[in-house]
Amino acid sequence: MPDYRYLIVGGGLTADAACKGIRSVDAEGSIGLIGDEPDPPYLRPPLSKGLWLGKDESSIWRGTDEQGVDLLLGREAVALDLDARTVTDDRGERHGYEKLLLATGGRPREIPGAAPGVVYYRTVADYRTVREAAKEGTPVVVIGGGFIGSELAASLAANGCAVTMVFPEDAIGARIYPSDLALFLNEYYRGRGVDVRPGEMVASIERDGDGFRVRGKNGAALDAEIVVAGLGIVPRDELATGAGLPADNGIPVDDRGRIAGRDDVFAAGDVARFPAHDLGQDLRVEHEDHAKSHGHQVGRNMAGANEPYDHLPFFYSDMFDLGYEAVGQLDARLDVIAEWQEPHRKGVVAYRDADGRARGFLLWDVWGKVDAATELIRAAEPVGTDALQGLLA
Ligand SMILES: Cc1cc2nc3c(=O)[nH]c(=O)nc-3n(C[C@H](O)[C@H](O)[C@H](O)COP(=O)(O)OP(=O)(O)OC[C@H]3O[C@@H](n4cnc5c(N)ncnc54)[C@H](O)[C@@H]3O)c2cc1C
């Protein structure tokens, strides 16, 4: 049985950042990384954006092997024994540890009963599958109007595919953006040749010859050669729960990344629910910046740094030639105020609590203002249009 000072389960961005965090404190301790994808850690955001716009696949790799890590790829960790301090993989091999990190991320939500062949988009393998099949004029149905669905629909349309978007909300990104902006996006996508079908829940997906027939509950019947879905993820917490550790919308951790007060088991990234001090609540965040910064900090803490994670993560998205950065909590149900330099093209949106304090900011085609927006959230003072104008200046 190989024994590691540090064992990481998961082969994503968080795992890579944790290796780098460990190495920033401990240059020597052995690190093992168990990942069930065949590929070493890579950036996922380019899979729905940059790789469709000419970026080379070689740009996504994180170089984790340069950290002196045993990469145990193509194998799934299936059991955790907290007393023996071992993890067993699906080949039956056991791996001992002194410190363990669960960086298992999430599994894409699927449509019950759908025919095989629907791509629940998350991995570089999914990218290669869709890329191979997506030719000029190929009919594609994209299910979901959130981040992944909106980015992929734009990228596929920009590559000449005949894209139909289906989602149950009224508008693209309706859970995140103020309603006027979300409705603008419906029209913007239509103007770029995407057949946008809001208010449509998928009822069934069947095979039809070499292709698919997608039926909606409101009667839509769509034929496609490719069906790709972005329906969010379910945290992969089964290793933790199987060992008797708690999980509820992710694995709860303290501000050091420790699980249930233990000092030998940690969780980070998409799978972890952590105390977001600036917002006064626990959050589970599914974004690149959080994966990198939480992974790095928790890696440092595994190696003994004992420092709190107090970073407020930011994120970004691109859709055709629209793009933004954002920080904090973006929830269209909050009190929303906006200040536009050019309507729906360039502006700042603030998401406020009942006392008018900022919980989050959307910086729409406004760049380099994430730090200033973060300071406004941290100040916990009521914000008005003057603050938004300040960010726009
Ligand atoms: C297409 C796409 C585009 C995105 N775009 C953006 C963006 O524009 N901006 C942004 O901020 N964020 C974006 N994200 C989100 C961001 O990529 C994620 O938040 C981040 O990658 C999460 O990293 P993670 O390592 O925590 O989890 P994951 O990426 O889910 O990695 C976990 C890894 O562990 C493996 N694993 C899980 N359980 C086991 C096990 N038991 N044994 C072995 N291996 C296991 C999984 O297979 C996976 O490889 C995007 C995500 C996707 C999919």
C-alpha cells in the first residue's frame, strides 16, 4: 500500500491548486492524486468558450505533474476509512494518507429516461465529442439557459451550427440577471441565429435514426444530431457520506477547509460548503476563481499553515461578444439596481439585501473593477446609484 503525506481525491482545478498550495509550504512531502478522468487537471472554462474561438487544447493543462505529484488517473476512489486513514480505489488498491483532501467537484444533472448519447457537458472528453460532431449546419439542441447552456449555445452558433436552446425559465440567465437584461439576451441570441425556446421543459429525448427527437412539455418537437445539456451539478459527496461524514448541498467545512472539526480530512472547491465571512452565510461556489483560491488555501492548511479562507470569489462569462466579471451573490430574487452607460451593453448591476447592502455586483463589459466591488460588499453599507456610477467611471 503506497502511503502519502497528502492524498487528494479528485483531479480537477481544485486538486491542482491544492498541490500548489501544499508545495508553497512543504516542498518535500509526498502527494498522491486520485482522479477518475484519464486526463490530468485542466481548466474547464475554455471548454465552452475559448476552445471554440481558436484557442488550442494544449492551453488548458495545469502542469500538476511539475509539483512532484503521483498522478493516479483513470481510477475512482470508492471507499474512505477514517480510522485506518486509507482510501480504496475501484481497482481494489488502498492508499494511505496523513492528510486527505476531497476535491471531488460535482456530477452533471441528467434528464431521467433520456436516450443514451445526450452529452451532459463537463469534461474535455465531452468537448471532444461535441467538437467532432459539430459541423457547419449541424442541428443541435442545447438544454439549459444557465452558464453552460448560454455559453455553449453561443459558441456552437458562432461555429455555424443550427442551434435551438430550450429551458424552462422566461429568459436566458433568468436566475442570475435582472429580467430586462435576461429578456434582452433572448433577443440578442435570436439576432445571432439561435432559436431560443424559453418556458419549455424537456419531456423526453428519444433516438430517431442517427439523431434525436427532443419533445417539450408544451408540445415542442425538435430534431437534432447533437443534444447537449447544461443543467447544473450535484456535489460528489458520496465518499464523505459513505464514511459517516456530513453532507448537505456539499460537504460543510470550516474556514480552514476542515471537515467536521477533524484536522486530517479537508474538502475544497465545487464540493465544499464554506463560511463566506463577508456575506455572513455558508456558500457552495462553482467557479474557477474559487476552485483555485480555495484549493490553494486549503492545500496550505493541510501542510500546516492554519490560515482562514476569507476570499470572496469572482467569476466571469462570455456570450458571443458580450462578457462580464462578477463578484459575490448574483441572485435575481434580491433587490436589484442597475446603472447603464449603454443599455444592456455596458453597465453595473448591484444585488442588495433588505437593508440596501450589496451582496453582489455584475460588471457587464466593465473590467478591472472586481476589487472595488468586493470592497463595497465588505463595507456592508447601503449602496445606491452613486456607488454604481463610481464603478462605471
Ligand atoms: C464547461 C464549463 C465552463 C465553465 N466556465 C466557467 C467560467 O466561465 N467561469 C467560472 O468561474 N467557472 C466556470 N466553470 C466552473 C469551474 O470550471 C468549476 O467551478 C471548477 O472547475 C471546479 O473545480 P473542482 O476541481 O472543484 O471540481 P471538478 O472540476 O468537478 O473536478 C473534480 C474532479 O474529480 C473527479 N472525481 C470526483 N469524484 C472522484 C472520485 N471518487 N474518485 C476519483 N476522481 C473523482 C471528477 O471526475 C473531476 O475530474 C465552468 C465549468 C464547466 C464545466
